[in-house]
Amino acid sequence: MSTQCLDRIVDYYNDNAWNAINKALQGPQAIWLIGLGLGEGKILKEIQSISYFVLEDGCTFRTWVKHTEIIKAWKELFEDVVKIKSRNL
């Protein structure tokens, strides 16, 4: 994980989200947690799920799983647009 954020760079983490957040923070700053949801498990650490987080300076960190989900969604949208455009030709 990088310590400095470049324009629109996304860092990935496979670690526990809270560990990744602690590594990314450099002093007090706002942070947005995205994809906070409940998974399966019996204790909070097992069920809490953060897909990605964004620091106030714009640095974005996401899990590799979320990244692949986003790529898949963009691919499907692109294919839909191509189909629509080809029908209109």
C-alpha cells in the first residue's frame, strides 16, 4: 500500500480492512467507508465488511474482490452499449 496518493490511484488491500485503514491514515483525517455490510459469522470482526474506503485527500483503497466486481460491471455496461449502438446503425 502506498503512503502517498497520486491522482486517481487506487490501492488494493487483502488484509483486514481496519488494519489497512490504520496503515493508510497519516494523522487525523476524514474517511468514508463504502460497502459496509454484514457477512456471515458470529463475531463483529467476521461479519463486518468494508469493500473500500476513501480518505479526505481522495486516496482510494479497495479489496481486490471489489475491484474485480467493478471491472465486471463496467464490462457488462460496455457490452450493453455496444449492442444498443449496433442495433441503431
